[in-house]
Amino acid sequence: MYCSLISDPPEPPPGAASFNVGDKSVPIMTLEVSPF
């Protein structure tokens, strides 16, 4: 399920922020793995 959401989610899940990476929306949970 998460693979599909990260692949091309229609909108960020409730209670979870998301940011644009290139042309994909990634859940904020990926922030800890992101260089940001």
C-alpha cells in the first residue's frame, strides 16, 4: 500500500504531512531518511 502512495498519491494522508521530491509526494515519515 505504501509503495502505491509514494509512487503517486492523489493527496497526503490525514494527519501526515508530505513534501514534493522531484515530481513525487513523499510522506513526512521519509524526512528522517532525507538529507533535510
